[in-house]
Amino acid sequence: MAERNDDGNMNIFQKISKIRKQVEVIQKNAQGTKDFRYVTEDEILAKVSTFMDKYGLILIPKIRSGTFKATPYSYESQKADRMGNMYLKKYNEIITEADMTYEWIDINNPTPENRLSVDWAVIGQHSDASQSFGSGLTYSMRYFLLKFFNIATPEDDPDNWRSKQKDAEKAEDKMIAAQVIKEFDTLVRAYLSEHSDKATDIKELCSKYAKGGDYFAIKDPDAAAKLLKEFKDNFKEE
């Protein structure tokens, strides 16, 4: 049984959220055709499976009954021989496809509420039917995990991606703070129009959260929310 640590009271969705946070970015580690780079399945599984073990989750891939199909597929491609003469080369391949379900199960508490099924698909193409299906399964698993956990796969150092993520979080915090401060400013102006003698008291309150009482300089949403609450608690309309 997987190590429970402090996760004994977490449900399956909370555990999945924990894993997503741990694997949010994986740098591309393999070279494909031309300039195409990608993350290999073993690189993804190495990270995801570590935290699946930690939080006691298993993932079961299932082919839905009656959905598997293998279809012959032929195409031609222009080639050149050693003499430079062009000719058409015919390829005979097999496309395999099926509908899938990936099911997450909490092995520490495998109740229906601690299971999660996600519909997916598999499709592969190769001259050999078994290799077509096998490569399709590999591709399916790789992209399921990438998309399910919203994993970013940057070309450069993951730290650069995390820096961009932090910048986005800061921008969101500033936006939320600005909305709260806008509400605060509206309430303060309305209050002072009726209680001008309270201006000094309100400035002192604002000075607790912003230098010189300039509440428009507040960028932290928590500080903005605390200022608004304290104002509402202490400067009520009579």
C-alpha cells in the first residue's frame, strides 16, 4: 500500500491537484523530425508515477468494448533514386483506433466517489498492426497525462516558465487588488461626503496598509481585502 503521509483525509480530486502542482512543467527532452522536440513518455511517467505512489493513486487505461478498428491505408510519396530519377513509392500501412477510458482510483479508499473516469482515444499508424496499436497507446498515454495535468513543455529551462507563471500570478493579484480598492474608494468617498470630520481617522487606517495612506498603491489582494473589511467594520453609516 502506498505511503499515506498526511494525505489520509484527502479525496481523489485533492490528490490529483497535488500531483498537478508537482508536475506542472517538464522540459522537452527528445528530438523528433526537423526542428520538432517533445517530451518522452518515460520522462512524464518518471515524474507522475512518483507522486501517484506517494498519494496512493493508480491509473487504469481501458479500451472500450467494440470500438477497436484496424483500417488498411495506402499512400504514395515522391522519391529519387541514386541516379536522381524521380519515382512514386507506395506505402501500405494500417491505422488502428479505439475509444478509451482512463480511470483514476484511490487505492486507499476505492469507493465510487474516489474514482474518476476520463474519456480518451487511441490512434496509431504503422506498416505492422501490432506496432501501430502499440505506438498509438504510447502516444495516447503521453498526451493524456500532458493534457490532464496541464503540463507545460517549454523548450528552455523550466525555471523560465515558472518565472512567467509567477508574473502571471502577480498580474492577477494586482487586478484583484485594484477591484477591491475601487470598491473601497467608492465607499470612502461616499462616507466622507457625509462625515468629513473622519478624514484623518480614515487616513490613519489606510496608512496601516500603504505608505502615506495612498491606498491606490496597494497591489496585494489580501491587504486590500483587509483594508476594506476594517473600513466596513469601523466606519459604518449611522
